[in-house]
Amino acid sequence: MQVRVASVAVILVLAVAAVAPAQDYLPRRGRVHSIVEPQTAVMPVDSTMQLVPRNIRPRGLDAPVDPKTYVIGPGDKFVVFLRPQGKQFPLEVLPEGRVLVPNAGLVQAAGLTIEEFRDELKQALSSYYRGSEVYCQLVLPRTFVAYVLGDVEKPGPVQMLAPFRVDEAVREAGGTLDRGSRRQIEIREGNRVVRTVDLVRFERMGDASSNPPLHEGQIIFVPAKGPTCALTGEVWREGTYEILPGETAADILALGGGYTTNADSTDLVLERLSDEGQVSVHRLTDPSKLIMEDRDVVVIPDVRSFPGADFVRVQGGGGRDGRIYLAEGETLDSFRPRFVRLRNDYDLANSRIERKKEDGSIEFIPVDLTRLVVGDTTLSMPLKPGDVINIPRLDDIVFVTGEVVSPGKVDFQRGLPVGRYIAMANGPTERGSIDKVEIYDSRGNSREGNRDSVVYRGETILVKRRTGVILGNLFIGFVSLTSLFLSVYAVISN
């Protein structure tokens, strides 16, 4: 009997414990009750929600989420605060687009902005939690799939954290192909094009409206390029640009970054190709009035390219390269500090000045710039506007010849002595001496050397015969000559 009574008591205790949490969900008139179980009512959000889903690359947002424009979708996670009670509970948008709010039931969320959803949530909770302030915050944007199709490297679905923009979707699809357009990317919903995006304008001019965020159900389609034109000359970003309908030369120049500081913007040149393949050249004084056509080329000339501009061009040498302004009456010697530096992997001794003569022909004047390096002030040759100072690069080779197994070219390596280069030519022959060499530079000057001598780029190593071999050959020659003499003497005597 006592056992039976104890069993009934245990059952009653368990029943009361099971009913108690459920009763805490039932609202009472005029009071606000916790809408989660007592043991989790004040539990931090990050301990009940997975903030970064698996297999999704976390990233930062490019800007704060705007509650007026962010469109909610399935998977978005929110937290709701009730004050002054200090209670909170998480909400997640279900696949059907609604959230399940304790006591209030299902509330529509997908398709609404955050501000619109907050109003709906407050209205749904107002009859249950009178006198309470309701705060709703987005804690983790959802992940969703958008399709990127057309001329991209990897067409198909891409999955990212919301909100993400068109350029990110295209990048996740491997980027556009060479034939793909970056200026007329279509955003489609069903069979309808809702917007056309110009990513070049976004990237080159910072126009954020040309790179809008995406949401569920949208398809990004990259079509083939349309008509194109080219910018060349004194513009910051030369190249080929796709033309949108109605665009002028000024619009394309803006995409090219505008004129450089050396541009002659008052005298542009337009090269236009007709359907018959004929090229016509026009002067272009007002780029804003020229509507661009397919295959047009706009040339922006350099103000320094016209007669009277004093400059020379330096090619090679390892230092300052390109056009350099020329002072009046400047000579090659006074020009020396303008080189900045001259490297020994260039053939300074065989440099030359290329000068255009009055009859249009080119005169080549040899100069030895090694004299400048050592401070020779006798190079007083006057420089003229338009001169080209050409300093050829030395080949990264060394020639090994003479008494070696494999004579020819070997790769130059800074700091290697003669012995290593001879080894790279498979060593000396039986008659060759590694310590009896002669080294020739690029100008034909020679110096004696041995296995430890330093070799410079472009030089030739001549490996000579050993002294013993030379003496032996002389002895053999002497014996042969003596035998010949004795034979002749015997014939004469007979």
C-alpha cells in the first residue's frame, strides 16, 4: 500500500513539472509573461544561434544594412527584445517566408523591409504584451542562391551571404569572358529584365548605383559585348571600351580616367572605319558632341610631341627610361645626372644616339657611356630635341672557347670565377690548362687570368694549352726537323 501511494505521488510531481513550463506561455490579462522557457529566457543570443553557417565563407559587409531597403528572405535571423522586462528570443524566417512568434503565431516576413517587418511584429505582439516596448534586430543575414548565366567562366548557381551585389556574384562565377559585356549585365526576374548594370562605371567612377544588391529569385545574365571603341595616347587608362547607346567621346574619356598632364586636349584625333573598310581621320575639338560608333579610335596627342618641345628619349640602361626634358644647350656630359643610374648588365660601351637628320634619315652616333660612369667630362657632345639614347642590354651569357670539351655559350652568374665557367663547358681538354686563360671583354680588350679570376657578363674565356704540352710539341718538332735534316744530308752525301 505504501509503495502504491509513493508511486502516485511521484506521478503527480512529474505531471506538475511538465505542465508548469507550458503554463508560462499562457498570457494573462494586464501582464507580460516570458515567451520562452524560464531556463533560457535570458540566455545570450550567440549561445542559441549559429552566427556563421557551415560551408559559407564569412565576409564583411561593404556598408551597414539599411533597414529601409534590406528585403527579408528565408534564413534571416533576428533577435527580439522586450523591455522593461529584459527578455529576448530569437526568430528565424522559415522557408515559407514567415516567422513563428510565440503566442502571436505566424507573421509574414519575406518580401518586407526590416522597418516594415518591425511594424508587423509590434502589431502582432501588441494584444499579448501590453505596455512593453518591442525591439527587433537583424543579427545574421541569410544565405541564398542566385544564378549567374551567360558569358562567364563558370555559369550556374552561386551561394553567398546576403546582402551581396552584382559584382560579387559575377566574381563568384569566375568573372566575365573576354567576349562578355561588363556594361550591360542584366538582372532578370522570370522572363523580365528589371535592370541593366554597368560594372565598368562602378569600378572606374565609383558609382554605387551601378552595382545594386540582389535578392532571391533574380538571375544575372552576362550578354556578349556590343559595339566597342578604343582610347590611345595621353589618357590614364588606354584600351578598348564597350559603347552604350548614345554615349559620346567625353563619356568614354571619363571611363578612361581623363587626360594625363601631358595631353593636348584641344586637338584630339578621331579615326573612324567605314563599312567598306575605309579609314577617315577627323579633328575632334568637342568630345561631348561626338556620338561614338563601333570601331572608333580616339587619339589623345602628347603636347610634347610637336615641334619645339625639347626632350630626349632614353631606352635601356637600367635607370630612368622614357622621355626626359632637355635643358637648352645641354650636352651628354651635363645630362649624366639625369640618367639616375646606369647598370653594368647593359652594354654601356656600345651605346648610341639615334638622331633624325633633315632629310628624314636616321643617323647613328656611337658613344661610350662607360666614360660617363668613371667621371670623364670630355663627352661634350651637344644633345638635340628628339634624340634617342639607346643603351642595349648585355646578354646574360659568357663564352668559353679554346681547350675545353664543349666550347660555346654558358649562362652568366654574378660572382662565379673562371674555373666554374670552364666546368660548365665540361672542363678542359687533356691539353688545356685551367690556370692558363685569357679573358676578352665586349670591346676586345684582353687580360691574363687563372681559375680564380672574376668574369663579367658578355666576356669570352680563352683556355690555353698547358706549358708542358707546348714544350713537348716543340721537342717533337725539333726531333722531326733533325731527322729530316739528317736524311737530306745522307742523300746528298751519297
